[in-house]
Amino acid sequence: MKNLDEYKYLWDGTEPGWKLQHLDKVEWKLVFKFIENGKPTQKELRSLWKLVPELQHYKLPELYKYLKNKSEYSPMEKYGNIEARNIYEKAEEIGLVVTMTGKQKGGYLPISTNTEALLIEDEEIEEVIIKKMLAAGVKVEEIHVD
């Protein structure tokens, strides 16, 4: 663990009015599974093309070449709660097999008395300072991000 003495100027607990914003966010990953012989059918291909924004720049023959030997497809894009749920529900409605997995993202952001965010590039130092702030009873403001 790093010695924090040289970083006391960031936060040492003597200045009142600090708060921590706790950003709560889930990133969702979608996976579409192809049900026939480990490759997409024409119906699945068209449905995916209409449904997934990152595929819409392909022409259908190009998309088929890209996906023809794949048993599943996962968009590179990670989605927020609302967008993931909308795509998931539409996919199920049109007969696509889809799964969703979420990953918790976010964290704490120290905010000073003059409402400036304290951005600490060194993750180890940031973690120690945040733990000290929490232990000192600094007010935590919950923010849920979609």
C-alpha cells in the first residue's frame, strides 16, 4: 500500500463539506444464439440486422459472410438497462434466442465543498482515499445511471 502522506493535499479530512457521489450503473451484454446447425438462418439474420444498430451498416450478404460460421453473436456495444431490456424483449418477440448478462460498473467520486470533482488517476491511491472518506463518515449521494 502506498504512503498517503504526500497525497494529503487531495483530502485529509480537515476541510468540511466534502461528499462522495456513488455512481451505480449496470452494463448489459447481449448474446444471440443461432438455433439451426450452429449458423444463422435467413430469418435470424434479417431480424438481427433490423434489431442491432451496429449491424445496420452491413449489407445482408456481407452480414451473412461475417456470421455464417458462428453459433452465436454478441454485439460489441454494452447497453444500459432500458436499451438492453428493449432489445431483449423485441428479440424474444420475433423468435430470436437471446441472453443478457450484466456487469456492475461505477464507483465513488469525491466532490469538494466548491462542487469540484476530485479525479485521482492512481487507482490504488483513489481506493485508499475513498475508504478513508467512508470511514470518516463523509456523506454519500447515490446516483443511479441507466
